[in-house]
Amino acid sequence: MRDGVRRHLTRSDVEAWDLPGFATPRPRGFGSTKEECVDWLMERVGESMDLVGHDWDCIITARVASLWPDLVRTWTGSSAPVSAEYVWHPLAKIWQDPVEGDRFMGELYPASFAMKSWISPSPPSVKNQVISTLVSGK
């Protein structure tokens, strides 16, 4: 989906990384804590940047911006509720439980999930890209 956005950008210095465990393998010993993700991201940047984060990445990028404001020209974040009062959707609740999340993902049929899930209003090309990513893990 990012590639669809990138086609409209004229800058050549655009990078987009998948956090470990999100379409990329997790390094041995990587626990996926917020601080581990922040450190992982900071290993990849080194100069002033425009930072964008969505969902979990929004929390990670907000943390990066708060720790290294001199490296961040601009920050945009979306879909990351930071309120203890927020009511998570049922699937998010499953994913937040390590046992139930692993069980759900182990029984997942990616194509069926993608066609029925939140991307259902998306164009077929986007659905196919999501299915391909889910199936390949890349």
C-alpha cells in the first residue's frame, strides 16, 4: 500500500521500513517492546527526517520524535489511540493476547481474511497486494 503513496512523491530520499515481525523477521532475542522498536528504527536513520507513523508505528515514531527532536523536521501520526479509555476492536483484543494472537494467526487463511476484513472497500490491486504480503510474510 505504501507503494501507491510513493508513486505520488517527487522526493528521492523516501524510506519505508517494516518493523521486525511485521513482514520482516524478528532478530534473535528481539522482544518487540516499544523501546526495542525505537532503537531498531534509530539504527536506520541518521539525519533530519520527516517521520510518518500509523497504528503501532505511530507510537514508535512519536517516541523517536520526543527523544530526538533535532532529527525530526516533521512528524505525522495516525490511528494510535493513547487513552486508557479507548475500546479496542475485537480482533485487536485477540492480537494483544500472545496465546490467542498466535492461535488466531496460526489458523488464519490469508486470502479469506483479506477479502472479508478492513480492506474490503479497497481496490482489487490493493487487496491482492495485502494477500500476497500475508501469504509470503514479506
